[in-house]
Amino acid sequence: MATSEAGPDHILRPIENTSRWWYVAVGACIAVTMVWLAGWGYQLQEGLIVTSLGDWGSGGGVTWGLYIGAFIWWVGIAHGGIILSAAVRLFGMDRYQPVARMAELLTIAALSMAGLYIVVHTGRPDRLVLSILPAYPTTVQSSPLVWDVTVITLYFVLTATYLALTLRYDIARLRHRLPSILGPVYKIMLLGYSEEEDEIIERMVWWLALGIIVLAPLLLHGGVIPWLFSLLPSMPGWQGAVQGPQFLTIALTSAISGVIILSYAMRWAYDWEAVLPDEVFRGLTMWLGLFSLLFIWLQLQQVINGVFAAPADLQKFAYAKLSNEVFILVVIVMTIVLAYIFAQAVNERVFTKNRSLAVSFLVLYATLSEKILFVVEGLQYPTFDLYSGVPGVYVPSLVEGLSLAATIAMCSLIFLVIVKVIPVVELHAVEGHDDHGNGHGDASDEEVTA
């Protein structure tokens, strides 16, 4: 829970104070995005041949690569983010309330990046309008890929609704200190607002949080997305009931890492020691350790099943995975992460925010690498053997690499803009808490109704 020194002035600092570093960050994000747009324009002109993707053939290769691996990674960050936020509200985890809205905003931004990868990977975006959308009523009945897009859209709507409901309380009390140029937007967001609705909205948001927590293992990274891969019997590297739990743990590790990085940046930029004390970072790092341990454990499950008395096609894939330098590096990185978090648990003096920041970046690298490797090697070692010889080599092209840099830049840019528009920490988090853990403080800056 935020310390008693925290108050509305703290959470309004990002809106009221703009440093030169904010402009530098915005400029850098725009520059990276513009470079990628040039690369994407080149891809649109020449076709997907400018990437390292290719149809199966005598030369080998993969039809999915970094684009789909990064898509899964961004979806995982998004789904893990909203699960984190929902858990804070549902289970009364008041200590983490200051990061709940940041997790929601991370979900919105990450889902946007995942959606962008769908557009980029189609090769021709017009196909989405001319071919895919008209066929939706038919394909949604049988295509796991269309189920995937449907679930992502559902969670985008749920997250946006969740965020909009919780914002009404804050905007009503802080509206006089928010940017006047956006007054009409705030007025729309406060349509029909009255103080009597606060308790009702708290109940609505609680039920939304419950729905998110329930749906996560059934439809999100524990369900539809792993089904997209594990239901294809011709790909031994994708099969197995363990894919659901594996995807879910990777989503949570990625999301917690992203929240730690965002929280660190906000504390550094706006002197938020009172809003985001060390206890928040230490606690988040411990949760990161739990889900990282599950990540490694489930990887071990897959390896054991692939090398001990496995069918020939699965065994071939398992040994290829174990000998891949990328996978070996992922295991080393996650071992370092777990060693630090275990040491922190045993001796609190080992903990520092800088170390937690470092392991968060390492985890994001490891989860991204694992997802790309999962997609690529799953395609390189199918059960069927249409073509003889080696399966081919895949190395992401410059255009693909630029897309990853650009989506990270655009996600950062979305957050940089949002911090100037709305409070990224709930007012509840810096107010007194009632018996139910909901922050309805007696004092507020100003009561504003639409």
C-alpha cells in the first residue's frame, strides 16, 4: 500500500510537469516508428519475400516467424497485465493497487501491438476487409485462429470498460487539474456521474475482475491461444496439454516484468517514492520468481516428454530444441533470474530496485525468444516429410527486427501520451481505505459532476 505521504499531488505530477526527458523519449519513439514504417512500406511494395518467411519447399523455411512469435508475446503481456490488475481488486491486494491501472494501460497498449502484428503478417491489409471479415460468420465456427482474434477483441473491450469505469471516480475529483483542452472528452466520460454511483461501480468492477480471472485459464493464454497450436496434430513441437499452463505462466512473467519496468520509470521520472515504495518492487519481484519457476518447470516437462521414449517425430524436435543456442541462452537467463530472486527471498539485503529492473528485462528477452523459437521450430520439424533434406534455417530479417523495435516504441509512446491525459495511478491508491479495501477517502480536491 502506498505510504501516507502520497496524495493527489503525486499522481498529478506526470500531467502537470513535463521534463525534457519526456520530449526526448517521445521523439525517440516516433523516430523508431518512422524507420519501421519505411520498412513496412517496402514490404507492402515488394511482398513478404523481403522477410525471412517462406512457403515450405525444397529449400526449407517457415511460414511463421518473428511476426507470430512477437504477436504471442504481446498478447501474453496484455493478458497477464489485466489478470494482475483484476487480482489486485478481486483479492484485496492493496499493496499493489498503485500499479493496477498501469497494468490495465499496459494491456490496452500491448493488445494494440498484437493487433498490429495481425495486420502486418497478412501481407496485404486490404485482405482483412475484403476476405477475412466477410468470412467471419463461417470461420469462427471452425478456425482456432479466428477464435484467437475473437478472444483478443473480447478482452480489449473488457479492459477498456474496466478502465473507463474506474476513471470516472478520479476524473470527477481531479477534473479541474486535468488538461483543459480535453474538457469535452472528460465531460463525455462523466456523463450521468453522481457520487451515489461509486459503490455501484465498485461492485461492477469487482464482477468484471472476477470474469477476467475466470476466463483467463479458459479462453486466454490458458485456452484459445495454446489451442491454436496444440490442436494441430502434424506439429509435434506444438502438441501437448501442457501448452495451456505454459502459455499462461509466460504471460504472467512477461506482464509482471513490464509492470516493474513501467513502475521503475515512473518512480524515477516523478519522484514517486511515496506512491511506489520499495515494498511494491520487492513483492512484484517475488511474484515474478514464482511464475518464472513455473515457466522453467513446464519447459522441463516438455523436454522430458520429448527425449524419453518419445515418438520419432517428437524426439527429433526435442533434440533440435535442446541443441539450439537460443534455447540454451533462455535457460541460462532464467536461471540467473531465479538465482537472484531466491537470494532476495533468503536475504532482503540482496534486493535493489535496479536488480529487479535488470531481471525484468532479462525475463522479457527470455519469454520473447522462447515464443519465437516455439513458433519457428514447431514449423521446421513437422510430422509429415514432403521434402527431403534439412528443414532450412530461419533468421529474422531487418524488416522483421524493425517491427519488434517499433512495436516496443509505439507501446512506450502510447504510455507517454496517456500519462499526460489521465492519472496512471488510481486516486483510491493514495486515499484512505475503508473496510472493504476500496479507497473512498473523506477528503478530495474537488467534487465535479457532469
